[in-house]
Amino acid sequence: MSDEFSAFVAHYIDSNQSRFTALSDAIWDHPETRFTETFSADLLATALEEEGFAVERGVGNIDTAFIASFGSGKPVIALLGEYDALAGLSQQSGCATPDPLVENGNGHGCGHNLLGTAALAGAFAVKAWMTQQGLPGTVRFYGCPGEEGGSGKTFMVREGLFDDVDAALTWHPEGFSGMFNTSTLANIQAAFHFKGVAAHAANSPHLGRSALDAVTLMNTGANFLREHIIQEARLHYAVTNTGGSSPNVVQADAEVLYLIRAPELDQAENIYQRVINIARGAALMTDTTLTLRFDKACSNYVPNRALERVMYGYLCEYGIPDYSASERQFAHEIRQTLSKEDLQNAKLNIARTGGAAGKAWVAALGDKQLMDEVAPYCESDEVMYGSTDVGDVSWIAPTAQCFTPCFALGTPLHTWQLVAQGRTPIAHKGMCLAGKTLAATAIALLSDSALLENAQQEFRQVREQQPYHCPIPAGVKPSPLA
């Protein structure tokens, strides 16, 4: 697949690479967790305004969400950007040993400094082509906060912000170049707070009612539940309040946060109800009071094969970045910090996206640390055992995603090793590759109504089989990380 505009896009993004790199690095330098991304959101929104986009801030009743638009009328093509970081992953850049910049500080352990900036680069390139050619339609950049544990896009979907979108495009940093063409797990996150009665643990324990005991019993019950749910489901928890640090006090307050995942939303909802019953049982056993707080949820991702084929064509056309000897050396140093299991898991994830050809491709990789070709593509029925709030967008509009190589193969997400690579030339090159792929795909959809109609026809067929309902109830508000 080769078009006049694909060369234009490549030249535009290459010519402005230093600008995009500076934006990405500034976000890396200011890691902000869910719904507190004030610096990052303002940085990107301001850059879009300066480029001539009309920006609406604070959309969907979320302070750090925004929409930037250029053009008018149909079709409306959305590019999705994220910019939130993770807690506890602070790390020096370009360093192959764990060395936090700030002890227990935040860090971009999922590469969202790259994710949002590449989508912005793509939007800039689309605008430049539309302006030069007088191309009708609308390109939008969606500033989406709180993907990590917040499901920001799901809240935005609930508020109707994607209702008029004709197609949505996004990507994710990875260790390889290929398509994000598998479904994902739907999830539900909720906090279970137990209220008891404090007492002297030695002199009058009989007067106390331990909320910490309730949390312990709930976690024990959930551990037994794991045997009796489908294999693909996941239960995760974090004790967010133990009630204090004094063992001679019967703890009167305690809380545990649960994340429930399953391939389909109704499966996750069924397991969630069973977890609630376990919590009620724990409260009964300890004579404590249970308060439930629904935190967030997101739907499983629905791939759109028509869009994927278009995006994959441009991903292959742009190919793999060239790497310097120093970049390869740093990738080698990072690889030495990874386990054999890390590499095996990365290869398994790649194979899921490529079917039989993907398995053969992975088998031939050997000990490569940086990729030299694009992974094969197939219409995979596999499940990626993670979750993304892009899932809810995919239930509202045809959606496609790709991966580009931004770090050494085998690097797990949500680790110090990924943070260490997120501000390096390896990451910058993968980011610009993603920007080119997003831009070329968007222009193709704006230019060729048949491509867009194919994607929408496929989307309508899926929706006819199963209607969408937002998994976050009305009244639940986005909440920052506690």
C-alpha cells in the first residue's frame, strides 16, 4: 500500500521529530497518575491550540480530559491519546539498573508519554495534509486521562463524547511492530470498606470488632473463589487501608480494592456479584459494617478487521526504525536485567497476534533485542490478558490499534525497565513510527469513503449481535489514585 500522502506524512513527522520528542520527554519528566495529569494535559492541549486546533478542555466533567478538533463535517476520525503515569515506578532514564529519580515516585511505566504524543503528531500531520489538499472532514485528538486504573475513556463514552465519531485509531508502545488485533478482558474495580469497633487488643478484645479481620476473611474467600470461575478470569486486590500500625488496637477501619476481569462484561459482572457476597459474608462473620464503592469499569475490546487491514498496510510500508550501535548496546544491557520468562511471555503475546505465521515468526526470532521487521498479521481470535478502556470506544465506533517498537523485546509493561527506556532514542523512534501510521490511516479514511464504509458495515454487524451498555453506572465519578 503506497499513497502520495504516506510520503508526505513521513516527511512531516521526520521534519518535526524534535518538537514531538520534546513534548514526550516533558511528559516523562512530569509523571502524573490518573485524573491528576494537569501538566501533561495542558501541555498537549496548548500545543494543539498553537497548531490551529479548536480545543475544548474539561470535557465529560473530567478536568484533565479534552478534545481538539480541526476541520468540519463528516467523516469524523478520532486519534486517541493517553498521558497518565503509574505510582511507585520512578526511574532514571537511560539507566540499566533500578535507580529511582524520586523514592516511591511516579513513572511512565506503560509509555503513555509516548502514546499521547504520537497521536498528537499524527493529528498534526493529518491537519497539514487536509490544509494542503482542501480535504473535507474532521480530525480529532481525544485527550484521554486515567487509563491506568481509572477507565477515563469509559467515563467519556458514558458522557456521549464519541457518539458522532466515524472511526477511532490508537496504538500502544511495545517491543515489536504489529497489530493490536486481539480482544481484551473487561473489568470492574470496586473498594470494600469495613467498619468495626476499636478496642484494646489485650485488655478488652471482646469489645472490639475487627475491620482488618473482615478484609482478611474476604481475601481468603476470594482465594477460594478463584477455583470456581472461568480460567480466563482474573481477581486482583490491594489492601488500601489496614486500619493503622498498632497491633495492640483492634482495627476499626480497613479497606481492600478489588479488580475483577473476564473476557465478556457479563462474565465480569457475574463474578463481581459473587465477590460482593463474599464481602457480605466477611462482614457477617466479624460483625462489621460493609460499605461498597464502585470505582470504575471497562468493556472488552472489539477488533475491527477492515480498519486493521488498512492500518497494517501503512505499518508495513513505514517499516522498522534504524538503530545505532549505542542504542543496540543499551537494549542489550536492559535485556540482561530481564528473565527468560519475561522474554517467553513477550513472544507469546506476539504469537497471539499472528496465528500460525506469528508462531513461526516468533520461533525464528532467536535472541534479537530490537526488531528488524513487522510481525505477521491475522484476524486473531485470541485474548490479550489485560484490559484497556479503548474497549468502550470500540463498542461506539470502529476502532483499530497497532504496536510499534519502543523498547527492548521482552521488557514487561509496568516495570522500571520500561520507564528507563521511555525517554531514549529507541522510544522516540517507535513513537514517530506510530504517529506516521496513525496519520496515514486517518487520511486514508478521510479520502476513501469505501474504506470507511467497510469498517462501519463490519461494526454494525457486531453491534447487531450484542448491544452496548456502559459498565460504569450513572453517578459514579472519576476518582484520582488514593
